Amino acid sequence: VTPPQPQPLSSPSASPHPLPASPPHAGAGSWGSGGGGGGGDDEDPDHMRRVFREWDKDQDGFLQDVELKTMFMSHGAAAEGADSQKGLTEDEVKMLLWHVLDDKDQDKDGKLTVEEWQL
């Protein structure tokens, strides 16, 4: 008898909002203020630096949890559609924050440098 396999986070039964593995691969232009679709290349280092500077609200050279949560909530609400009030739940934002930091935060200090952001 084979034990049941865990379901991926993006399955409909796990969450009503699929979570991307990390922001830079979420789709072209999707993490800048311009909204989803077009206008930016997430593989382009210059574009990634511009997005980093845009979301680094205190301009300290790091994306910290508050800034990342704001980004996720902004884009989570946008992903639901302009007429929707749903957005991401607090638990989904925490999960996404954990995944992004686990994937990108190379020195495990709880914040991202521009170099880590571009990985």
C-alpha cells in the first residue's frame, strides 16, 4: 500500500489562491506597480532592480517583511480581479512570505537584498 502523497500548495483543495514559488517567475511585469501583463521582463536584471527599488519603501536597501507583505497583498488582490474584495488571506500572505524568504534569503537574515531578490 502506497502512503498518500501530500498535495502541492497550489492545488484547489489546499487554498483558493495559488501561490507562486517566488516573485520573479510570477509573470512578466506582474510585480511592478504597472499591474499584470507586459511592460517588464522579470528575467531582466534592470527591471528587477527597478521593482526592488519601487517596493523598498523606506529605501534602506532591503525588502523586509512589511514591504513584502504589502507587495503580496497588493498583487493578491489584483489577481482576484478588479471587482473582487477577496484578496489573499493573512495566512496565505504569511505562507507566501515564508516561501519567498526560504527561497531567496541566502543569509537567512529575514530580509532581501537586491542581489537576493534577483536570484
